[in-house]
Amino acid sequence: MTVIELRPFTVVDQAPVRALIWAGMTARFGFLDESANPDVDDIRAHFIMPGETFLVAWQDDQISGCGALMREHGSDLTARIVRVSVSADRQRQGVGRLISARLLEIARERGFSEVLVETNEGWTSALSLYQALGFREYTRIPNEEFGFVEVHMRLSLCVP
């Protein structure tokens, strides 16, 4: 197994990360609506400059995955994991788990009490990953425009 290095996003990562996310969305949905996801076109402006965290996974001198942690509506208590994407040839090798687990560590370090994530009911690998990390579903919302059901999950970081 090759070593996976996680590091913060840099501007030179923009084009390969954008391509990675678009490839993943196309594979999952069967089509791509770039206008629905403007943050992917300028990760620096949407994630880095506002002080959020965007990680890039490197393996064999290429980007194999990415993911971000951001404040939910500017909250200092609730964060959200977004943009977790893994290249097709690296899926089911622990890259997504490594990225997500590191983002949860960062959430704890930053003092968040809760982390949210959204996926959809057809993405069983994502559902399994988040459930294994301790997330619990709290609602499902039909997305009639795109023909799937959103699954919203949360993880409490508070120590009981």
C-alpha cells in the first residue's frame, strides 16, 4: 500500500482538485451541472480565505482525494464536512476515511461541538463511511430536481 499524505490545499492544487470533484460528481450522478457548484471553481476564495480547512490527499505524486471542513453558517459550534471526493482508482482503499477522520480531529481541535454531513441514499459507500465514523442520520429530504433523497447526518463531539 502506498503512503497517503494529507496536506492543506494550495493554489496549485486548484485544477486537479476541481477535476477530481467533477469526475466524482459525474460518476455519482451520471451528469454534471457545474453551475450548481460554484465553490469548486475557486476553492481558495470559498474555503481558504474565510478560514476554513481544505485537505488534499497525495499518493504516488498525484492527488487521490480531498475534503473540507467549514463552519455551518458561520457558527463556532457546528461544522460541516463537504467536498470529500476520492479518485475512482483509489476508492475503497481508506482515502476517504483518512480525510474524514482528520477533518473530525480538526473540528475537535477548533472546539466545535457538532459536525454535520450530507450525502444521498444511493451512495452506500459514503453512508457506510460516515456511520462507521459515528455519524447518525437525523433527516431525509427528497431532492426532486435531481431525483435523489438527501441523507443528513450529525456527529456530536461533546464528551458525555
